[in-house]
Amino acid sequence: MDASSSRDLPAWLWALIGGAAVALGFVGYRQLGRRTVEDEEVVQQEAVLPQPAPVPRKLPGISPPAEKPAVPSLPAGGREDPFDIRLRPQRLSVTTDEVIIELELLLGNRQLGPAENVRVQLTMLSANPEQDRHSAAYHAATVLGDGVVPPFDLASASGGRIPVRLSLPRRALHVVQLAAKPMFVPMVFVDVRWRSGISIRRFGADFLIGTSGQGGKLGPIWLDRPVAGPFAATRYFPKAAAAA
């Protein structure tokens, strides 16, 4: 990617995925010339959950973790989240009408006590200059609709995996043009609400999804070529939350 292409990248998008990730994708595509891009096998990244104990009962739609991973590090700001939430993207496709993402949501209870009547909702959009406002509105909503699975209980230090399929109309994409080539970055908002004693608590986490890049940066999804993995997800902290 030349200097003029770098300057064309919006500042908010540069901060999200990094100019290096975009440059690698742009230059790599140009080097391919007219060759057809073959579909690649998706490489799944191992997500990290808290030290899990066996789930006390079979939960609808949730599978227990396959392995016993290490306890994750604290999020930005040093505050410990009540849940460890990770996304493992498996497939991403773009049709003439919509964008579809299939992923696994990995959820672990980091609290000392059980989380009862846990409800999990997800929504997808594409990164845009108003994404922080959209995130705040989504997580503040009183009613979010049905969860991805029926409500369930989750014991302390236990976790599970939930398969999720999300779609977004193509007309709803926020498309960025770079050197006359269209691209976008998918975002997924995860909202968890549960009962703790007599209180109803809530917690949200936002993620960016893209192609695996160097140094932890994601590459965007280009719309002028076939979509190919491997894909990855990284936690996104809205400016207000990161500064708190």
C-alpha cells in the first residue's frame, strides 16, 4: 500500500485494525494478479477460559469446554470481568444480500458464586464512526429479545461453548473505500444478563472480527475478492470504557 492509500484510511479504522494489517492485505492481493483465490481451510484459535469445573447439569445448546485452559489475564484497566467471554470465528461469507458469521462463543463464570438464569444475546454490525454510541445503546437496552440459547445456570469457575450464527444485511454495511477497493470490519456485541441473589446484573463485551494478521492486528474483509480465512476475533473497548 502506498503513502496515498495510507492517508485515505479513516483514523477510526486505522486505530482498530492498524495500517500494517491493511497494507499486508492490499499488497498481497495486488501480488496475486489475476489468480483465483482458493477457499482456505479455517484455522480455529484456541480460546482461553477460566479454570473450569464440570457444569453441574446439562445446559441446552451449550457444550462443556474441550480442554482445561489457563486463567486469562485481566482486561484493560485492571478490572476483573464477572465473565470471561471469547469468540472463535469459524466461517464468514458474503453474499449479494447479506454477511454471515458462524462462531463459537466461549463463556466462563469468574465470580465466586453461581450465575443463575443467564441470558446471552449477540448482535452484529460493521465498524463505523458511531460504533461506541451503538455499543452503549445496545448494552443499555431494557429488552434485547430472545437469547441465543434458553436461560441457564452457570456455577462458579465453570464454562461452556455456544454455537452462534449471525447475519447482517449487506445494505447495512459501513463500507470503506481504500484505493477504490471496498472493505469493512465486522463487529459483534455480546450482552450477558443474570440473576445474582435478588439482583439482576448485566455485563457486555464487544469484539472485532477479521482475518488473522501480524502482531495481534486484524485484517479487514475485502468485498472485491473471495473471502478467505483464517479468521480471528479481538476484544474492543469503547473509548469511554477504556478511559474509565
